[in-house]
Amino acid sequence: MPEAAEKCVFKPTEGLTEKPLHYCPGCSHGIIHRLIAEVLEEMGQLDNTVGVGPVGCAAFCEQYFNVDWVAAAHGRAPAVATGVRRAVPDAVVFTYQGDGDLAAIGIAEAMHAAIRGEKITTIFVNNAIYGMTGGQMAPTTLIGMKTTTSPYGRKAEETGYPVDIPKLFSEIPGAAYVASGSTDSPKAVLQTKKYIRRAFETQLAGHGYSLVSVLSNCPTNWGLTPVKAMEWIRENLVPNYTMGELKVPTAAKGGEQA
Amino acid sequence: MGYVVINTELCKGCELCISACNRGALSLSETQNRKGYQPVSLARPEKCNGCSLCAIMCPDVAITVYR
Amino acid sequence: MQKLLVKGNEAISEAAIQAGCKLFFGYPITPSNEIIEYMARRLPEVGGHMVQAESEVSSIYMLLGAAGAGERCMTGTSGCGFSLMQEGMSFLAAYELPVVIVDVARLGPALGNLDPSQGDYFQWTRGGGHGDYYNFVLAPSGVQEAADLMGLAFDLADQYRMPAVVAMDGVLGQMMEPVTFRQTDTAHLPPKTWAARGKKGGPKHDVVGYILDPVKAERSDIQRAARYDQIRATEQRWEEIALDDADLVVVSFGTAGRVARAAVREARQQGIKVGLIRPITLWPFPTNPIATALTQNAKGFMVAEMNMGQMVEDVRLAVNGRAPVYLHRNMGGSMPTTEELVARIRTLAGEVSVHA
Ligand SMILES: Cc1ncc(C[n+]2csc(CCOP(=O)(O)OP(=O)(O)O)c2C)c(N)n1
Ligand code: SF4
Ligand code: SF4
Ligand code: SF4
């Protein structure tokens, strides 16, 4: 039990509310929420931030983030964030979006926010599946992966190949910072946290759009235990997606390159 | 040396912390919380060094670490 | 005050700026382009921004974000662009966000043909999106009125926390008339304490539209329905001519209403007992003057509109079987002429007085 000499080295962040998260046991959404909240707290931006939410499992996430919030319709978060950004030029504005939300229905809004160099940050949660609606195929679903709408496994000749969002976005001149992390291990989680911080720093420095892709799990719809799901990320998602920092603002070079 | 405090009502028994802890300090407890999950507990406190790896993986912010 | 000769589209743009609108989000489409172009020129002069979106889907959500942050903002579009905005308009209504949306309507489907049309009446007044909601719909019939209604649209939107649609058409958008820009008094409007701009040391603001608790969801809908009822009771606006002794009442709005006004005056000079109701709010629909006309002398109604017959349904609902309702319609992008309406008025006035 607590002894006087000991000090707290890890405690819940002020960036999250007291509300218990509704996600399935072991779901990466909770880890990613915490990372964003910790970074905003450490940067002293909790009072100066407006988050914009997705539709997906994280549709109700404004209850958890201790910052102002505007919820968007499915895929439209980058457009909503653009409106907020133009209305409140000095705030930190970020979107939180799943792979269905960003890579399917909302790819136009996301790409054009990047093309405009909109000074917002997007946290892109890639679990290779539609979680909320019960495990359908996403544009990020791997070839051969079985989902409820690809029951025989995703076939390239019918549905093409998984889209590598960070790679695609790194080609857009308006995107100033693009990084791709994961949640499969403590090391990966800490690395992802650094990316998230650099993305917000990029925004505050006025460099342009920033995106952090985070490989995440969906134990429920993958039919795996949370521990196995993390292994599955490591063995299957990581090799299929570009990882690391793909693009850093020219002034701030020095981060590791993929 | 260190120790962790688990918020057993937030814990969903996902075991991510158990697999993150390379010192084998954590185990699921035999009890159930109000939501019906089996929360994790610091079963072998003598092994804990307060490294926080467990807390870094916890999706439900259920772990506080002291060192 | 100085009068300026300007196009309808420019008049509404300047009026919006005078009303404190600093943000415009839009996607080019004829015949609304003068709005986005005017905003691109003028907004930077007043410290604002025009953001050219990649689509109308995006424009409407940019509007949602800016309105959620508490700014006066607007978009302008036409026909199919307005259709693309419907999903977002459902969210705006549910979030109870004040925005102004201008539709410079054109004949549908909006590809190639630019002729004016009032075929968007259902889109304007019935929503068109999903869910259970209404928007203010303001329908000018001239350039000065369009400018005046822009200020009103922003004020009503702020007062009742709901979107306001300004229903134009290509003729009104392109027509030039002298305009005086008038300031409205905004002192009575509620402060936007709910806006999401960062907590700044205060409590957290969530601009969201969903309510998961069924009891609260029902309560919220009941409250909004009560607000809609209050608006129906207090915010109907219309222009009327000679209703007191009219046997026949012409009901017509916008560009058609402008022609109808001339036709009713002409018919009066010819001794026909005809009156005019020109709805200025299409929602709330002006049922009050229709009820009054029925208690006076009205024996029949003639609806003149530039579509297959859309507003006629609202007139029939208001008349509720108490008198015949006739439809004079101009379709395919055509407009009524004064002579054509006078001739129809003459015929119908004869019919209603015989049947009465
Ligand atoms: C316009 C529209 N179409 C479809 C849906 C249904 N829908 C809700 S969430 C979702 C997919 C969510 O998947 P993803 O973005 O990957 O997030 P996750 O749930 O996996 O976190 C879909 C298709 C919707 N809400 N709105
Ligand atoms: S369905 Fe999947 S993505 Fe959604 S909360 Fe559950 S595990 Fe997470
Ligand atoms: S702090 Fe480190 S050693 Fe202690 S339980 Fe957590 S992971 Fe294990
Ligand atoms: S990671 Fe968190 S929620 Fe999962 S078992 Fe450990 S303490 Fe419980």
C-alpha cells in the first residue's frame, strides 16, 4: 500500500472526463482517446481545443474528452472542423475518425481538408473494419480478410486493394505532417503519442494539415481476444501499411523517416 | 519498487495489462465487478517495479502507478 | 440612406455582410455564382473568409462547424446543390444551429437548363432531409426585399436556433434593382453561450444532436415542436392586397408573386373583386390571411406558381375544403405573364361568384 516516499508516476489524465468508456473490452479506441487527452493536457491546450467526432464506435466520444466538441455526420468531420477552424482561428481543432468514416464515406472531405492545408489535425483510427455496424468490410480491410460483407475473404479483383491512407495523404502538398503508428504494444503506443504531439505542434505552428494514422484493433468483430487482436495488428496490419513519420514540416525535419 | 492501483469498476478484464507486464505481477481476480467483468489485480506486488507498461496499454484508464 | 443598383445575388451577399456574417462556405453553381464571388471579394475586407468547398455536402458541414462555434455564417447554392445539403440540414436542425442557406433555384434536374423555377418548394418547406424538423423559409419577390430578408433570416435563425432558408430563383438572383441596406436591431437576440470555441476556463460545450435516453429524446422533440408551433403563431409574414371584399384570392410567392401583384392590380382596375396573398414566409406558411379572407368574402383561391403545383397543397390545407382552390401553373422554366394571369383571374372570378 502507498508509502510516503512513493510518488504517482501514471494517473488518469485531466483530458478525459470521469465518464467510463463504452467500448468493448480491450478496444484500441480507449488507448487512442487517452493519448490525445494526455497530449492536449501536457501541451496546456485543454481549454483551447475543439474536437470533432465521427460516426462509428467513437460517435459518442465527446462524453469522454474534456474539451469543447462538435459532433459530425458520418465522414464529414473534416468539413465541420474546417468550419470551426475558420470561426476560431486560434483554437486547436482536431477530428477523430475511423477507417469507414475517413477512408470510405468521408474521403473527399478528408482529402480536401488536406489539400486546402486546413490547419487541423486528424487522428485516423484504422481497425480494418466497420466496428459500429457489426464488422463489415472497410476500404482498409486486408486481402483475404473475412468480414460480414466479404464472407469469403476480401478479393482484390472485386473490391481492389486496401488503401494506405497515410501514404496517400503524404503525397498531398497541404498535408504538413503525416505519421503512422500503432497500439499493439507499449512501445508502439508511446511512439504514437509522440506522433500525436508532433501533429498538434504542426497545427499550432501554422504549418498546415496534420494526420496521424493509428493501427487499432476490433477484438469483437475480428473474433479475437484483445491480446490476440494486438498480435494480429503486429503480424498483419503493420506489414501492410506504411509506418513511421512519412512527412514532417520542412522547418522541423529531424524526426525518423519511414 | 512500485505498485499499481486498479480501479476495479472501470476494469473490463481485457488482459492487455497482463500481457504488457513483463514481470508477471498482474492476474485476473476471482471476483466480478458490477458490470460483470473480472477485474485485474496486483497478484504479485513484490514483482512490480512501477514501470507503467500496464497503464500505457489500458484502454479504460483503470490503472494508476506509483513508484 | 444611399441607394445602390445591384443584382439580387449581390444584394443578399452584401446584406449578409451588413448583418455580421463573416464566413461563407460554398461550391460554385449557376445562377448563384455572384454570391460566392461577391463573398470572395468582400469578406476579406471585413476580416472574414470565403471557403470554397469541394462539394455542397462539405459546404453544409463547414457551416455546421462554424455555426457550432457560434459564428454568423451562410452558404448559397442552387437546386441540386441544395439537394446535396439535405443530410447536413437535418443535422443542423437537430443540433438547433442558426445558419442561413440561400437557394437560387433553377429548373430541375439542374444540368444545362438555367430557367427559373419554383420546383424546390417541397425541398424548402418539407425539409428533404431525414428526421422531423422545419426550417424558416423566406421568399423575396424583389431585390430590396431579398436584402431585407437576409438580415431577418440571420435574426430569426439566432432567435429560434434553427436554419433559415432564403428561397430565390434565377430571375431574382440576376435582376438589378436599387437597394438600400438597412441594419436590424439585434439587441434582443440570445447570447450564444452554448458555442464550442474552447472551454476558456468555463464548462465544456458539446454541440451534438443525438439523445440516447428515450425519455429525454421525446422531451426534446416535444420542446422543439412547441417552438415550431410558437413560430407558426407569431412569425407568419405575407403581403396582401385588397382582401376585404375579394371574391377571389390569388396566392402566389416569389417571382410568380411579383407578376401576380401586377395582375391583381390590373384586374382590380377592370372592376374584378380579386385580392392577393403573397406569402413571404413559406414556412411558417401564412395560414392567417387565408383564414381571414375566408371570414370576409373569399369564395375561391387561385394559386399561381412556377412548378407542377406544390404550394397549392399548403393553400388547400389552410382552406381545408371551405372554398375551391384552383391552380395556375407555369412549368418547364416558364414564367407567367401579367395578361395570362389577368385572363385566368377573370375566368375564375366569374366561376366563384356564380357558384357562391
Ligand atoms: C450516411 C451514413 N451511412 C451509414 C451509416 C452507418 N454507419 C455508422 S458507423 C459506420 C461505419 C463505422 O466504421 P469506422 O468508421 O471504421 O469506425 P469504427 O466503428 O470501426 O470505429 C457506418 C457505415 C451512417 N451512420 N451514416
Ligand atoms: S466493435 Fe470493435 S471498434 Fe467498436 S468498440 Fe467494439 S472492439 Fe472497439
Ligand atoms: S507497473 Fe510495470 S511491473 Fe508493475 S504491474 Fe504494471 S507493468 Fe507490471
Ligand atoms: S488493461 Fe485495463 S481494463 Fe484491461 S484488464 Fe488491465 S486494467 Fe483491466
